[in-house]
Amino acid sequence: YEMGNMESRPNAQAYSMVLNSCAFADMVQDGKTGRLVRASPASQARAFEVAESTLRKVQGEPYPGVLPNPVIYGTFIKCCGRLDLPGGRSEAAAASAFADCCDAGLVTDFVLTQLRYVLSPQRYLRALADSGYRDVNRRGKSLSRDGKRLRRIRLDELPAGWRRNAERSVRD
């Protein structure tokens, strides 16, 4: 595209595929046995750097009309869950991306599912509350008695502003 081929302009789907590749960079094929094994910490860290850079680029609208959508945010959060990163980096990045997603009004079930996969139940509830969800402890939305399970929070129970652009972005 940058060399003049106007038909090869990157779109949101291309960025989503980059993020998905990063998410699955946690495993590599062993050269001797052919089996899948965990990628090295350095490889996973590099994949995460690519994912962060890709998300930042899309958030800056690299090309007219190429903007984040629920798949972009959900797939970035998936990266946070699959890649083994030190020091709570995954949870912090997932929570930050979720906050950005809420602000953009792009929260979908896919985004929530990925966030639940990455965060502990307590951290998940905190991420919701930090982004403005006020019903964390109403109508059975809190943790189970043992603190290990979270009762399902439905999309329609969340603030309408969190999903105000989600349906439109899926159609675009």
C-alpha cells in the first residue's frame, strides 16, 4: 500500500490477524520431535511487544477508517491470557485494554469472555468496577462463597455506553 498499490490497504481484519498470531505465539513446534512445546519467555515477550504495538497503531487510526473494533480488543486481551508474561504484566495490559474498549463503546460478549479468561474473578470484578460498573454486588453478581467462581454477568446488564458502538463496528 505504501508503495502505491491502493488495493492492498490494511484494514482492521489484517490487524486482528496480527494480534491473533501473537496470541498463539505461546507454542512452537519442536524441531526434533515435531511436537508443540512452550515458546521461550523471550519469544513470548517479543510477541506481546508486537501485540501492544499493533493495538497502539490501530488506536491511532493508521489509515482512514481503520479503527479498533471488538475483535481487535478481544484478540489483544486473548494475547494477554495466552502469553506467559512476568510480573502481572498480562493482567495490567488486559485491564487497560478493557478500559479503553469501554471508553470506545465496543464491549461485546467476546471481549468479556476473553477478559474473564485472563483475570482472576476478583480482578475481573475490579476491572468492571474501575470502568464504571456499579452493580458488582447486586442481584448475585458477586463471587461465589468460596471466592473462586464468578456468577455470569450478562452484556445487557452492563452500562449501555460500553456497547454503544459495538453493533455498528461489527457491521462496518
